[in-house]
Amino acid sequence: MMSISNVSTFRAFKSDNFKYYFAGRSISQFGTWMQRTAIVWLVYSLTHSSFMLGVTVFAEQFPSFLFSFVGGVAADRYNRSTIIRWTQIAAVVQTSLLAILFLTNHIVVWQILSLSVVLGIINAFDVPARQTMIGQVVREEGDVPSALSLSAAMSSVSKVLGPAVAGFVLEHWNVGFCFVLNAIGFMAVIGCFAMMKLPPYEKRITDKKVISEFKEGISYLKNEPRIGLVILMLSLIGLLVLPYDTLIPEVAKMTFKGGAATFGYISGFIGLGAVSGTILLASLKRNDNLRFYLIMSTVILGIGLIFFSQTTNFYWAMLFVVFTGFGSVMQFTSCNIIVQSEAAAHMKGRAISILLTAIFGMLPLGSLLTGFASEHIGSSNTLLIQGFLAILIAICFYRLFTTSKKKQVSSLESEELTNTTI
């Protein structure tokens, strides 16, 4: 009988360790999206300000930008499993505090923002450790792209289910239940990681300082422009386009005259598109041109935003946000696979941390910019501009990727000619 792990899309499931990793991360991502949905809805309910939505996203993500380079170096230096265990314990404490404050009627905006900052610092260490750990939990190096795509697909499913469940809970109970469920989920994650059987950890001995190792990563990317361009493109999209989701609560309430359930539906359909994108990536062959899919997904993201910004029909809007979710997750996952597949083994943790620093740095700044723009020109016009910017960035980087590839081919031909002459 054919096992699911024999299908190329799911080949990473051959490893029991990956199964535990996948289960743990699924629970964690589901709870995280549920909590994020609850927090932004709570802040919007308290302030009725789209700018404060941007501030809320900024509060969580900017600390990740500040500390993710330290997290990346830590992922290269120390036991990644231990790092993840401690970050999950910290996350239990953080979400439990949110639950206690809300359920005792002591919650105010500054407390939400402060605890969001704490979560951002936790993620700065958790995400690089999780991303670079994938190579340890699969059986073969060739299974890494499958594992990355499946992990992204799982994140996308969580993006569908998390907001949808949060919308249901918000509609029938309250925000506090979302926080309680998330705290329970983090404890389950700790159990999943405890069941993994990893090879003994070999401590990496180094006398270098953290900042020196981070500078080495920057120098490495300068000498590998094909990887550097990918990270630069993601940075620009993160600043100018991806923060579109900051405006979803306002669109749900003002454009479609809905409530928490409407917000949950829109977020859920964005996640549905994201699932489709990651399943496509997981099905690709190892030698497929991921940079082509990176450009294509950016164009699809732009088209989805343009049409979504102009419709007032809720059902048409759900179709357009599917394209938006498809494009946005395919883009980030393509970048992640390119960096993890092409970066040297000893630089992988730092390359990932620079990728995450780029996205964590640009997203919060972009969220502030998006919230500010929406306050002055409206959410529809802001989304429209973001859609056109996505297409413009795709055109520019298509040319840059093409030029870089020609230079690489020319350099290889020159080396072959020199070797032949010698």
C-alpha cells in the first residue's frame, strides 16, 4: 500500500522527528494566529483607529527586527531544541498574562502593546531556531524543500483556521478564551518537541562576538548577490505591500459593515489562498526555478490587492483575497527555500536571521506607514497603491535577477576558459 510519505509533496514525513516537529508547529501557529486576530480586534474595538492597528503590529514585530540577528547567531551556536523549549515556556507566560488581565477586567491598550513587545522578543529567538532546525529533523538533505513547503502550508492552514475560530469565539464568548486556548496550545508544543529523538548536540566552540558573526553573514550575502537580491526584494515587499493585512479589521467594519465574524472570514480566505500557494511550492521539483515563482507570486499579490480594494461585494472580495493570500505566502516561502537551499551550511543560521531581520524590520515600519496612509487617504486607496507597488517591484526585480544570472553564467564560462588554457 502506498504511503503518503512516498508522494513527492509529502516526502518529509518519512522522518518521525519531522512529524513531531510538524505537529508542534501546527499547534503553535494555530494559537498564534488566533491570538493575533483577537489582539488586533480588541485594539480596534478599544480605539477605533487604523493607525493604532499599525502600532499594535509594530509593537510585536519591531522587537523581532532588533533581536533576530542575535537569535540567528544563537541558532548557529547553541542547541536549537533547547532554545525552542525555553521560548515556548516564555510564550505560555506571555499569553497567560493576557488572559488573566482580560478576564479580570484590567486590560488596557498599553498592557496589550507591552506584552506584544515581549512576544516579539520571544519570536526573535524562536523563529530562527525553528527554521534552521528543519535540516536536523528530516532524513535527507533533499527533503528540506518539502519540509519547508509543508511547514509553510501548515502555517497557511493555521492562518485560515486560527482567525476563523477566533472570529467564532469573539462572536459567542470573548477575547480571553482565545488567550486561554493559546496558552494550552503552547504547553502541547513543549510535549511534541520533548518526543523528538535528535542526535546528541555538538557544541560549537567560538571566540567570536555575536556582532562579528552577524557581520560575517552580511559579508557572505554581499559575495552571494543572487541570495542578497532575494532578501532585498522581500524587504521592499515587506515595507510597502505585505502590511495590507493591517487594514483588514477596518475593511471588515467600514466597507462590509461587519463585525468580528466578517474579520475572521476575510482572514480565513486569505489563509485559504496561502494554503494553495504552499501546496504548489511543495509539489515543485528540486531543480524548478523558484525565482520565477517569486516574481509570479508578487504579480498575483498585486492584482489581488487592486481588485480587492475596489470591490464592495463581499463574495467577490473573498475571491480576490484568496489571490492575495496565494501571492503573499508563495513569495515568503520561495525566499525561505532559496536562502536555506543555496546558503552555505555554516552560514545558514545567519542567512536566515538576516532574512528574518529584513522582514521583521520592514513589516512593522510598513504597518505604521499603512495605518498612517489609511488615516489620510482611506483604506481602499491605500490597498490600491500597494497593489500597483507590488507589480512595479516584480518588474524591477525580474530585470535584476536576469542580469545577475547572465553575470553568473559569464563568470563561470570565464573560469572554465581559464582552467582549459592552464
